[in-house]
Amino acid sequence: MLKSFRRLASGAALVAATLVPFAAHAVIIDFEGDLLNNLYLPGDSFTQNGFRMTQGFDAGIVDFGANALGAAAPTNNITQLYTNLNDGELIFSSLSSLPFSLNGFQAAFVPLLGSHAPAQVIAVVALGTTLTNAQVAIAFLLGDTTSTTTGSPFLSFSGAANFAGFTNLKTLEFFTCAVVNGQVCTVPTNNNGQFALDNVNLTIAAAPIPEPETTALMALGLMVLTAVARRRRVR
């Protein structure tokens, strides 16, 4: 009898362990790894650290900046990175379907190869869509984009105040817009909105915590089923 009780207690402990939710955890999408090194056309996707990244509109490429961009590569990043070509976008979604939040990222302006400097100021935009389909957006200037035909430095964008609304997201998009008279996205960038992206800092939310009554009933039910099965084997 004591042995049976110990087995049931052990089974209950195992059930309780499996019901403990996953804690929220932060991940960095750094685009490193040979498997990600590729040219991605609209609709193509790749995965890293629990997220799927899907290319929207024009093409994007993952590679070392100097390999893919030559003189147009960002000046202060020697790692592998993502580059959006022309006027495309990159869309993030969680593989686990759990909501996530944005904590920060790095981005740089990438001029068209062999082109004159654009006449527009360019901003990178982060656009999030929450589980309730509400949208939140923020735009950051990518430095002096009107006087460069070579690589620009990567800029870091972070801070709780900047990304306070970027929680409970189901998708997150990065793209660029022209800034005219302080207005963002009112005129097209005419393919001058190329940008590089790296070190996207995201936090995946914790799994929902089961109600105490539900957890207790599930554990009790599995214990009873285990006991019944053992009684049948004894007979």
C-alpha cells in the first residue's frame, strides 16, 4: 500500500511539473548563421530563436554587410545582418503563437548602390499589431540620409518609453518611410528606403497559467486513471 501511494505521489508530482507554464523570456534576433544566409523574395521566410521572419514586397538579404552591400554597407557592424532592398519590409511572428513585446533594435540607412544621395530624410518604422488587432507604431530617423552615398552607421533604438505600447503583439513589421516637413509616410521613398536591421530584442510572453481548480482536477484525474490501470493489471 505504501509503495502504491509513493507511486501515485510521484505521478502527481510529474503532472504538476508538466503544468508549470513557461516563463517569459527575452531573445535576440541577430541573423547569424550560415542557414540564414540567403536572398529572400516576397513571401519567403526564415526562422530564428522562436520567431518567423517573412519578407514583404521587395527582396531582402541576410549576409555580412560587406559581402552583400560593398561600399553601401553600414560602417560599424561586421556581423551578419538583414538588409531590406528598395521598399520592402520584414514581418515578425512568434512560432509558439504566444504574444511578444519589442524592447529595441538596431538599424542603418543603406543607400542605393551607384546612386546619388536621396533628396529625402528616411525613417525606419516599427509597426506592431496586438492580439486585439490594435496597432502601435514608432518611427526613428536614420541619421543624415540626404548626403550619403556610402555606408551609414548602425543606430540603436531602445528604452521602455519608446516601446511602452509594443506588448501583446502577434506581428511586428519593419519598413521605412520618407519624412517631409515632419510628416512620416506621406510621400513614397522611390526605392531610396533601403535599410539594414540587426539585434532585434524581443520578449516572448509566459504561457497562460491554468486555474488552480483545473490543475487540481487534471492531476487528480490522472492519478485515478493510473490507479485503475494498476488494479486491472493485478487482477
